[in-house]
Amino acid sequence: MQQKRLFGLFGGMVFGYALFMCGGPSRAAEFSAELIATTPGETVSMMLYVKDSLYRLEQLEGDSRVLAVVNRRTGITTALNPEEKQYKNFSGMESAFLDPIKAWETLASQLEGKPAGTETIGDYECEKHRYYYPDDTTALMESWVSAKLGHFIKQIVNTGAGHNVLELQNIQERPLADSLFKIPEDYTEFVEPPLETPPPPPSLTTLEVGSAPTGRRISTGGTLKIAINPAADVTVKMRNDTPDGSSWSLIPCKSGTKLTDRAKEYSLTKRWAEEQAGFNCFPDPEKMPDTIMIEVAAGLISVVVEQSQHVGMGVVRDYYIKGPTIHGLGLLPMTPLAITITGDSQDTPESTGKFSVDRPGAENPDEEISFTVKNGETKSWSFTKEESMGQLKIERGAIKVHVEQPPVR
């Protein structure tokens, strides 16, 4: 039984109801009445039954249905669902947002009430009160309370959008059955079903071999072995993805041999905390590894391996970009460009995205190019030095991006 089904009426008009309250004594006479709630553009009618410190709100027709019993002494609002024969209790602010009368009381407790004389509404002589914010001379709310009924007859909230009015009509003073204010014996309490826990994202639990650039999630027992360019500068970004903490090793290798003296152990306890490592070919390229391995002993981490190489005055860069995101490529201006995109998502079978190209003097100078690549599929583009490429927008999945900008001669 959803809360909307319990309080469909309040859900539709809560913006107006949140500014109503019941004034007068907590102990009222026994009576029934039609409760008319009017807000700008909408009017709703429901039945109100009052007996001492209890009242019942009822509207069982149409899409906006409500059936609730309120106990003023305990502060509990009980929503009833006759279709499912279930009930649910609300209290505090949660109850105030669902019950128009209690909502008024909650707001009025923050205001200053002042007597404003007496007026007769229908057959009832009423004491009128106005309610103000401190140091404000304009009344936010007005109420008319019958001493005979011990209950409000009418209430108005003055807002910038107009008046919200709550008024009793067709009042009948009569004995009311106790059963109106009790939970039926065949009703059971509604219990919110537990939230479904989404399945964990895919991660490596065994060995995967690949080449830079790449990005993977790796969990306990998983190993990522990545070939890198010994002539490039390599960056390894690592992030702990679990609140329980993760520990792992980063091991450089050369010619099939682990360089254990250069291996490093990592351990992070804070979720989303990051570490970064780098391997630079300068000043001693002979010591540069050709492979790196990440071995996870416990937990779950995300790893991204990227590399870049300067070739004369040109550059070669390899990025790994996971969507959804917008990513700049750090391109050299007025330099020819060759770009290759390869699908490489751990989550989806294909990746989608787009980028813009500025071609001065062309019939379509601002062209937008969209792409879809399956995992392992490659697409390439080339642009002259007069053309310029905008940022990459990855909508779904993840891609490897290889960028070459040769030196301009």
C-alpha cells in the first residue's frame, strides 16, 4: 500500500493544506460536517467526523481518496486502506504534511495569534483570531472557532498566489459510533517492503590482459595486466569504490619479469578516495617498464591507465573516457589531428557519444559528429590544421581515445 494510495488527496493538494490548522479546545463536541478545501484553481470536499479528541477524514470517490483517523492526544494519524484492509501510522512532521488540520496546527505554533473579535458563520457564533509572523503587521492566517463545537468553522491562509480556505458546511451535531475512530479488526499494519539492493557492477575477479589506455573495476582476487608504451609517460589513477576499504598492489614489469623492488602496496579505507602513480620514460628510458599489473587483495577499486608521448613538437595521447561525461583532449591549436575511438566498456556492449568540428569556410562550418562503437570496434577521423575539434561528449559506455598530432612543418 503506497503512501500515495493512502493519502492521494493530500498528495494532490498538499501545497495548500500545509497552511491550515485547527484552532480551539482540544476536546470537541460530537458532530459530522462536510469539509470544503479551496485553493487557487481547485476545490475538494471530504467528510469530517469529530468526537472528543478524535477526528476522521473521509473521501472515497474518484482518484483523490483519503481515509484517516487522527488521535489528538497521541499525535498519531492512522491512514486506512479499505481495498487492501491495511493501515499505517504517521506522526510528527510526516503526519503534518498529510493531514490538513495538523498541518495548520504545526504552522500556527510558529506564529503569534491575536483575538480579532467575534463573528457569526452560519448558525455558530465564532471567536476570530489572526496569526502573524513576529514583527509583521500583515496576518498570514485567520480562523473562526466555535466555542460550542470546540472546533474551527473556517480558516483562511493569505498567500501570494491567493487564498487557501478550509470551511465546515452542513454541520450535524449528533452521536457518532466509536467504530468510526477505530482500526477495523481485520486490518493489518502495512510494512514498507525493503528497498531492492541493485546488483554490484561488473568487476574483474580473475586475470584480464589488455593494453593502455584502459579502465576497469577490479575486486578481490582480480588482476589487470596492461601493456604500456615504454616511450610514453604513463598515469595510473586508482580509486577505492567500497565503504569497507580496499587494498591492492601495483607492480611494474619488463620483458615478462616483475620489478618487485619497484612494486607498491596501497590501502584506502575511505570510499571514493584516490591514489595516483606515474611512470616516466625520461630521464632513463631503459628503466621504463613495458607492462604494469594491478592485483587486488581485498575490496573493490576502479583503475584508469592513460599515456602520452611527445614526438618532436607533436604529441600522441591515449585517453580512457567513461560516460556520461564531457572530456577535453588538450589538443594543440593549428595542428593536424588524427583521432581513433574504440569501444571498451565494462558495463555495456556498445558506447555512444558525439563531438563537434569547426571547419572555417565550409558549407557546414559547425558539424556535429555522432558515433556508436561496439566493444572492440574502432572508428577514425582526420582533420586538417585549419579544422578544430570540440570536446568529446560520452553519453553511454566507455571508450579508448587515441590522438595523434604530428609536428607542423
